[in-house]
Amino acid sequence: GAVVSQHPSRVICKSGTSVKIECRSLDFQATTMFWYRQFPKQSLMLMATSNEGSKATYEQGVEKDKFLINHASLTLSTLTVTSAHPEDSSFYICSARDWVSGSNEQFFGPGTRLTVL
Amino acid sequence: SQQGEEDPQALSIQEGENATMNCSYKTSINNLQWYRQNSGRGLVHLILIRSNEREKHSGRLRVTLDTSKKSSSLLITASRAADTASYFCATERGNQFYFGTGTSLTVIP
């Protein structure tokens, strides 16, 4: 199946700093990518839908100024957690759909563990 | 909430037994998918069942879908210790996925 990578896999930062997480589709073009957040022992919550070349669509309750999403190319979307605080500590997972092949499957990255001290 | 509900939240069984997990959702769907997640890792796609299908098999996995009751079940037969993981259902509406609350399965060797 198609491969989606995330970088970094793990990041620890001080409160108040900004953290950028990259999501790449390695062997296919993804016009749409998705960002999820998962707290310990909980499910994945969709945060936003990232569209190549246009603004992201955020789910209700997700602060767009807090979680900046950029989808500048067909293979890369970035999520920037601005002025991170301890409550932003979570597991962030991206996914991408391979529309070109006609597959309906959504491919998930391995996740990024963010810890804000 | 657009999230689905799964039960049980946690399930512990002996190796060789069958494990059944249920998922209920709230809105109409295009399809429903089941995923597996090992602790602290990404998701692995297990199986997709379309809204016009009632049952689907893949190896030791059997999925059913009842759109009238807005529910699905995942059966893992002859479980193995390596099946220990969290299992999530995900419903697709339009372009987006919404995940259930998940079932944590522990298979005891």
C-alpha cells in the first residue's frame, strides 16, 4: 500500500514554543490530507482537512490560529502548533488519500508524539 | 459528536478464543472501516465494508454491517497474542473519517 511518513516521530518542547510537524505522501500525490489528534487511551479526533493549494477546513472547536496547516504541494502538509502549552501534548496523526489511483483507502502516517513541558 | 461508540471498551481473552467488538454510529455513511493500532503507533487498515454490504471476510476477520441499526461488528477468530491492540471503527461521510471510541483487546497467551 501507499506510504505516508511523518517527521518528527517524537518532539519535546518548552511551553510557549511552536512546533512544526510534517506529513508526506511518499509514493503518491495527495490533494487532501487529514490531521488527527489522539489523547492517551482515547480515539482519534479529526482536527482539520488539508487541501493542496487552499485553506484548511477545521473541525468545530479546533482553533485555526493555534493549529496552522499548510499544504503547499501534493506530497506535503505541515501542522504547526503555535505557542504550545502542556494541554497540547498529544499524539498527532496525519493521513492522505490517493485520489489519482481511484482507491478509497486512507493511508495513515506513524504519528508524532508531542510533549510540551 | 460525530464520533461512533464502540463496546466493549476493553476486552481480555485467552489465545484461541474469538473476540467480538461492536461499533455504533449516528449518521448515514458511505462505508465503514476497521483499523488496528498498536500502542503508540499509527493505524493499520484492516477491512472496509460498504453501506450496501452486510458481511465481509478477510482471513480471520469477519465484519458485519447493519445500516438500519447503524451498527457494525468485528469478529476475530482464533485469536493470537499478536492480536493484542486497540481496534477502531471509522465511518466515512463525504471526504472525512470519524473514528469510534475504540476497543482495547488483550489476548493472553
